[in-house]
Amino acid sequence: IPSISAASIIAKVTRDKFITSLARKNKGYYWEKNFGYGTKQHLRAIKKLGINKHHRKTFSPISKIKNHNI
């Protein structure tokens, strides 16, 4: 269905722009390289820099760090 396809594309482009903006405002997390997905580089950065308000608290690695104070 064309309208659903269009909505999917718009959502992806919007999300990518948001992640790019996060990367500019939150240096060191490497969002510009992983676009919000939990790469090893991003997970190392979280351990070094900590969790911020933009991290999804239900994401398993974040939840584990948060619950174990790693």
C-alpha cells in the first residue's frame, strides 16, 4: 500500500535526522555511526560516559548497566 510505504520512509528519515542531531549534541556516544543501535563502540561509550536521558531504558544493555551500576 503506497501510503504505508510512504509513512515508513518518512519515519525512517525523521528518525535518522533525530539521531544525527543527538550525535551533534551528545559527543562521544557515536550515534552518528550506529543510528541508535547498540554497537560495541556505543556500549563502551555508555560505560565510559554514562546513560543519558535519550537512552531507551528498556534496551537490555542499558537496563543491565542501570540495574548493576556498571
